[in-house]
Amino acid sequence: MKLIVLLFGVVLVASVSYAYPVGCEDEPEQPPPAVPLVRATVIAEEVNNLLDVQKANVIDPPKVCPDGQMLDHQGKCRPIMG
């Protein structure tokens, strides 16, 4: 019985403490700060750059060696021994 009363008291205190407002409810909320026009134009340019198709390959195309040669681990054509 004492345990039930103790648990009820803890639940009651917890519910009352969560009911109190954290800040002053009468104050109006601050509007978000305005984004400067310079930052907005920079963001628009970055978005346009992201949407553009890449114009150059980052990876080199595969290299083809002439007959009798083979690509080595350094990417150079070497004569085939054998």
C-alpha cells in the first residue's frame, strides 16, 4: 500500500512539473531573420551549378595498346615477353 501511494505521489509530481510552461507564454515569437539578397543569389548559383551536366570526364578513358603490347600496372604499354 505504501508503495502504491509513493508511486502515485511520484507520478503526480512529475505530471505537475511537466505542466509548467518553460518560457513566458505572453511574449510573441520572434520572426525568423531575413536572408540577405547576396546569400540568396549565391545559393541560387550553387543550385544551378549542381543541376548542370558535368562537361569533362574525371576518369581517363581506357587506354588501348597496339598489337604485341599490354598495359602494365602503371598504365604504360609494354611489349609482351613470351
